[in-house]
Amino acid sequence: MQIATDLANGLNYIHTAAGFSISLVHKYVKSSGIIITEPSLNARICHFGAAELCSETERHERGEITEEELPELPRSGSRGRQFEGVRGYMSPEFKSTGLATQKSDVYAFGVVILKLLSGEEPLKYKYDKASGDYRKISIIDSATEAVETGGEGNETVEGRLRRWVDKRLKDSFPVEVAEKLIRLVLECAHVDPNKRPDMRRVAGKISKLYLDSKMWSDRVRLP
């Protein structure tokens, strides 16, 4: 929760409080672009070499690209480069247009937090014996299944969450906080950019959830 809070506040600062008159978009938000300091576990966003100032009123077309074409893109620092981004962290509209916006940053942030909570990669492929093909599994889909109502049998949301959250936590975490955080970042990763919250709202909600998790931690801490 400390890491999630720092990342939310950091991205909110980039988007809203950096003091620029035009929009600042990071466009390269991913888990390997985050530095964690010890022992405080404070998080810092890096990879600002890929960041750029983007005017929301002066957008330009950059063409379309498929996931299969991504590895072949040139890795130069030229501003004429067609595409920036990381597979698994890119929003649908970012993948189709190559245009980075603050909403695509919010999407990538949502994926980063889901990875933080689950310990899983954004995308993984599982072999399907029945079809003989590999099936793509998205961390967004698995998180949605964990918090949605209903499901198979009589399993509760809490039961599904305990199976989904990173096993290295040894099943010791505030389930209610985890559920609220997952639902929040699933909003961030909504397929429709207009339905994603801005980082100011996200940072405020995560800060409150951090305090709730701190109170839980203080209650269960061993002498």
C-alpha cells in the first residue's frame, strides 16, 4: 500500500501539479520503471527519458500498429518515432493509434497496481490441451473475476480474492482494503478512456485506503 500510494501521488503530480501550462504525459508507465527504496519501501517513478509534453489540442496522427509489430520498431530517441509503450500496459486506444494521453497513463497505472497485488505478469499464455493452442490470460480479466459477484459454486468474493492476491503475503492482508483497491484500479483499466478516473481522484482514494491498511497492520502486529 505504501508503494501504491507513492505511485498514485507521483503520477498525479506529473499530470496535475508539475507547474506546466500544457499536459505532461509519462507514456512509459510500467513496473520495471519504478524504483523502490529500502527499508521504507517508498516508490519513485523513473524512465522520464520517454516522457514528453503533450498538448491535448495539438494531437497528430501516428498510424496504427499491432502487437506483433512492436518488437520491430526502431529504438531511437527521435520524436518522429511512431510508437512508445510496453505490451501488457498499453490501453486499447494507445495500441490502435500510438497516441499517449493521460488516460493511457492511468490505464498503465492500473495494470501496475494489479501486478503489485497479484505478483503476476500483465499477460501470460496458458496451453489449452483441448484446442492445442495457447490461451492469453490478462491480469485485468483475472482481477475482474476475483471481485465480481456470483461465480462458480458458493465461493465468496473474499475466497476468490485470497486465491488471487500474491501468495507471498501468506494470506495476511486486509481483504476489504484489497477489494476496494482492486475495484478502483479496474476503473483505471477500463476499456473506455472516458470512464477512467483522473489521477487526482485515484490518489485521494488510495491515500485513504493506505490509512485503512495501516490501521489494520497496527492491530495485527505481533509484540
